[in-house]
Amino acid sequence: MTVRHVEVLVEEPSAEEVLRLILPKILRGTSFQVYRHQCKEQLLKRLPQRLQGYANFLPPDWRIVVVVDRDDDDCHKLKGRPEKMALAKGLATRSRPVEGAYVVVNRLAIEELEAWYFGDWEAVRSAYPRVPDTIPAQAAYRDPDRIAGGTWEAFERVLRKAGYFKAGLQKVTAAREVAAHMVPERNGSRSFQVLREALEEMATP
């Protein structure tokens, strides 16, 4: 079945900014709406009620995508929370489809949204030309999803050292400015590519 519309639930405003800019590049005409929350716990707290609402009215050609940061949580346990919530409301997930069909896709940004920026350093340099082009070759940043000590903290350090955000990283501003230059296909973050693959699957007639 062709997917006509995608509802996307994210945990914070910066994720909303990124997805609003990159989803048109992936969904290729499929309509979407992004709903932001103030933090991960708020999203997860409100998710059961929201999923119940979807279960009551969702058209068959709509899909739901839930995106949360892993942070320091166990991947399987964290992803299992929205999975269980969806299944409890009778909504099949991509991990647990019914007769090959699903309604909900749950995805993690590992470890945080900023891993996606490290995965497309060309986009970062287009937004902030003074940052070094050698960052992706350095051992500490080679795998965007395994940067130690907090991905957003690492991103802030690199930008501040290059003369940006001296008063501290403005996450929504950075999200908007980096995402404007992102090319989904070249992103080196595995967690981003897993999300992209699911979205492209929806956009394929």
C-alpha cells in the first residue's frame, strides 16, 4: 500500500527542526507532520494516550514514526518501551508486523541527535566553515554513534573551539543551520541510515 502521510513524534525542538528540513528529501512528496515534545520522558509519558488516539482514527495509508535519543539508556530496553506501547494499543510495528503490514516505526538516535551531524560533516562545514575538515578522520569521531562523553557536548566543544557559540551551543539554531545542508544518503551515522531506510520504504509506491 502506498503511504500517503507520516506522523513523526520527536522528543525535542532541535529534532523537530532537523526532520522538518530533511524529511522532504527522503519522503519525496509524501506528506508529513512533526510533533515535538520538551524531553524524552515527556514524549514517552504522553505516547500511550497519543497512540490510543491514532488507533481510533488512523487511516490505513498513514504511518507513525517515533524518534528518541538513546542517551545512556540500554538500546533494547529503550526501544522496547514504545514498541510495547504500540502493541498494547493494537498497532503493529515494523519490528512486529501483522501479515507483513505495520503502522508504527520506532527509531533511536544513537547516542543523541548530534551524532547525525558528525555523520554528515560536510553539512556542518557548510554551516560553520571554520570547523576542521579532519574531524571525521579522528579516532574519537570516526563512528558518529559511538562518540564518548556525550555527543552534543563533543559537538559543542568542536564548534566553540572554531569560534562558534562562545556562550554555549544553541541546539535549535544549530539544528536548523546544519540540517539545511544535510544529504541523507551520505550520512555516516548508522542510526540515521536505519531511520532513512524505514522512511524510504514508506515513500516507495
